Amino acid sequence: MKSIRNILAAAILMASFTLSSCDSYFDVELDDQANIDEIFSESKTTKKYLSHLYSYIPMEEEIVGSHGWVVPRSDEGQYSFYQWVYYLLYKTGNYSSATPVDAQYFNYWPEFYVAINQCSIFMANVDKNKEDNEKTIACMKAEARFLRAYYYFCLFRQYGPVFIWGDQVADENIKASTIDRHTVDQNIQFISEELKKAAEVLPADIKDVGESEDRWMGRVTKGAALALRSRVLLYAASPLYNGCDLYIGKMQNIRGEFLFPQSKDENKWQFAADAAKEVIDMNKYRLCKSSSTGDKFKDAAASYQKVMFEPWNEETIWGWWFRTSNAYAYMGTVGGQLGPGLPPNFGFLYGFGGIAPSLKLIDSYPMWESGRYPVKGYKGQNNLSTPDVDALSGYKASGFTDNYKQPVDADWAAPFKAHNSCVGRDPRFYVSVVPNGFWWPYKSWSKKFTCYNNKECTSKWDAAQSCIRSGYAWRRLYKADTRLESQEEYKAIRYVFPAFRMAEIYLNYAEACNEKPQRDEAAALMALNEVRNRAGLNNIEVAYPEIKGNKELLRWCIQKERMVEFAFEAQRHYDACRWMVAKDEYPGDNWTLNLSATTYEESYNRTNKDFIGSPNVFRDKDYLFPISSLQMAEMTNITQNYGH
């Protein structure tokens, strides 16, 4: 990172902006120095500046790098690569504040502060625009206010509490030695109040201020502000940020304030419940549902797929078109996500087998008939070879079922021999993963995905080359019968990443209602069942009659449901940290199916020998990202995170 003065100077840089494509307002290039008054004197240049504020939105959808690094960092994703992926430094604990500090190594501190300052500049000057009406100008200012709060939240979830500039534009002449972080409560209060102010002005739909939805889909609305506020207040109530023992008596700033609360405030759960309920009470958003086939299982599968496959659907509160980094730009936006996860040597133009679901995620999907989560835990420190199976779930960890008929997206496929662990799972399982030995959902090829160590396999295991090492291919972004044999076919796919969607709001509400001082079990069950029922599952109290009056069991079920529902949506890592369960859930060996075996039957044994690499590590200091040593050297009085 350059010095704070250079960063602030870069943030203060005014520019004339050029949209690089006709259908995206995210693709903005800084051109040259321009006068503030000139920029804000016209509607066109004002809106281009507003477009630029959106360009800092983190690329969370890119699960193979960039801001999506938290997917493989967590226990939900398993990369097949042994090197060249920097997340490994963090997953194995081989990093420090001196680790290279550019964004390639996930140091986003400078990037978001530049974004924050750009938003403040816009808010301070947008009223100079005399070409747009007052309603439009007020909306644009509220958008900038939302985005500024969002970028503060992006810093908060990665680094913990940060320095808050407030409404002032950053001063490049400020003495760096005077900078230190504000407290958790001050951060949360500022972000929450900013979002309330934005929500009071933002329209329910962008068309309400006379803007074209076709061109401006993705601009923030009232729902986006309230949804982010729901997430922020849920974090504030969670154990990591609410009086956890880890930070008692530690981390004081130069003003003598402890950065983290020194005692728990259970009333924060009530605030979180109220914030989620405010979104629900808008009665604007609802879960995606499909009833096209009349088959309960297939309709549930189609409902979940609709979240990704139907852009700007009724569940998406705020989102953006999928993007990708330059490294995969040749495949297009969604192609940059599909290619790294598709099986190598399978028939696709690309297929690196780089990203796959972990066995932990595979074990989490509920059973269709019972509705119960099949694996209660593991015997030993995440020894995934010996799952503690819930006998009431109906799950079988071993053996095979002959003449198994694949339940969705492969009606044309012949029955086959399926491992029992892959039989009878909930619909989200089958539309999210393709297990070893299952038919790939592409009728024109009519072939199975097999990935063990046999020359007859369609995507053979290889000790040194690209291959899928967990035993399961990630296919949530792959729509059945999609041909991907040219770059043009990759580039033609367009999905919207749902940054906030209604399923999250229901699960936020369920969690807060379960935890708040005046516990509302009925409301928590209702909200959890909304999400489960969309997946075709029975009510949680039917699956678990013992859940009535059992706060701890309901908490566990909500956590399992979040892991499954938001798989690969860059939420699991932050959830595991705020719940302070990552220290229990992450460490351990890299368990996979035994894909070095030469037979299909043997390949379904579990092993920690096939994946070359150090065991996963998680320590107390890993709950928060370190502030880089370069920044610490310049901001000499800023408080470093615990353990770094």
C-alpha cells in the first residue's frame, strides 16, 4: 500500500468517466483530471460519477479468487490446486501482517477507503447538478450514502472495526499518526444510521425516480438498504462482536477505548430481529418458487435454481451481473466461474476442476424424506472419515443402491449404481453438485462424470495435473443441457449474483428470534420453515420433534441451513467467524473421496492421503484479517488485530 497521503490523493482525484459498455454501468474507467464543478454541472457526467461509485463493489461471485477468496478459505470449498492460489496462505496459517499487501493477497483496506472517499466527494457535490430534478438528486445522494456504508461494512467484516471518516472528505494532509480505529459499537452505529437515512430516501424501485429499469437494474433501492442493515445488526449481535472473551481487556485504541465490547448485550438480537422484520414487512420480495412440473421434488429443485438462472427475480433484493477477473476474462463473466469448477478432460472447451465442494458441505445437505441433517459431527478433530450419523435421518454413509434413477435434470438417463451417501438428499444437493458416478446433466453427451484413477473415467484423477479431488463437481451455475464447447457459448451466459436475497432475511430473522432475550420460538420456526419448505422439506418441528423448547438445537439447525442454502455465496466464512465456530470447524486434514483408487466402489472410501498439502489451520487470531505491516508502519498508532 502506498502512504495514506497517496491513497487519499488518489481518492480525491476527479475524473471524466467513460462507460466501457452499453449495458453495464459498472465498467468505468478513470480518464484524466477534471474540475469538480464541471463534472457535477451536468446530469450525464454526474451519473457517470455515480456509476463509478458502484465499480468498487467487491467481486464476491468470483469464487476462484478476488473477493470471493472466502469460499475456499472456509470449510465449504475445496480447491484442487496445490499452488498458485494465495488463499492457501490463510487456510494453512502461513501468513502474517508482512504477507505481500496488494489486492492479489486479499488486502482490500486501501481499495475500500478509496471507494468510501469517492462516495463522500459525490455526496458533498451532487447538489451542484442543476439538470436533474430534486427527487433524482436526492436518490443519487442516498445511493452514494448506501454504497459508503456498504464499503465500511466490507472493511468491518474482514478487519473488524475501522476508522470512520463520517461525512468529511478525507484530508490528504492529515497526520497519519493521529489515525486509529473506532470501536465496534461506533462502527455499527454509524453504518446502521447511514442505512436508515438512505432507506428513507431510496425508492422501492429505481423506476420510481423516472429511471429506466432496463439500463439501471442493480442500482440500490430501499430494500437493499434495509437488507444490508439486517445483516449488519445480525453481525453486531453475534458472539465475535458482542462481548466475546477473546477480546476482553485487549485492543485499546489511542483514545483509551476498547475496540470490542467488554460485555455482552443480548438486546442486540432484538435490534437484529426488528431489522429483518422490516424487510419482511415490505411485502415486496418473496422466495423464488416454481410449480411447472407438478412433481414436488422437481419443483423444489427448479425453485432453487431460479435464484441464479432467472436474472432480477422476485427473491433478489440487490445484486449485480456476474463479473470475473482478467485472469479468466477470455471465458466471459459467468464462464470465469464455470470453467474453473467444471471437470477437466470431460468435453467442455474449458474445465480446470479447480473449485469443488468440500466433504463437509456434502455432509450438510438434509435428507428428503426425514428432513433431518444427516451428519451431527465427526469423531475426532474434523476427522471426516468417521461422520457421526444421525440414525433418525435415513442417511447411509456406506454401501450402494442399484438401479438408482437420478432425480432431476436427467430424465433421459438410465438407472445406475449410486453410493448411498448420495441417495435421498434434498433437491438443492442435486442441482448444486454432480457426485462421482452420476450422469452429467447434458443429454447430448449422455455420459457419466467419473473421476477416480481408471483410464475409463471421463475425468480421471491425476496426482499432478488438474482434476476434481473432492469427488464432487460444483454445478450450481451450470444449467442442464448447456453446451460449452466454444468461448462464445461461455460468454453468452449471464447471471445476476444475489448479494442480498429474501432467504437470507428469513434466516436472519429466525436466528435473531431464537437468540433474543424474549425468545420468540414460533417466529424463528416460521422463518426457518419458509426456506426449508421452498426446498420441499417438511417443517423443522416435524423433522425434529425435540426442537420445541430447545434453543441450542434450533441454533444448530439454522446454522446448518445457512451453510446449505448459501453454498458458495461467500457467506459461510463470515458466518463461521461471527458465530466463533471456525476454530472448531476449520482445522484438520484435507479429506476427499479416495479418488486414487482404481475402482468405482473403492473411490467412495474417504481419505486424507490424496490431497497434497498442509492441514487446515485456524487460530484465535484468524477471526480477523491483519492490518498490513506497511500500513502499520505509516499509521504508527493504529491498533493491530489480536494475535498479529
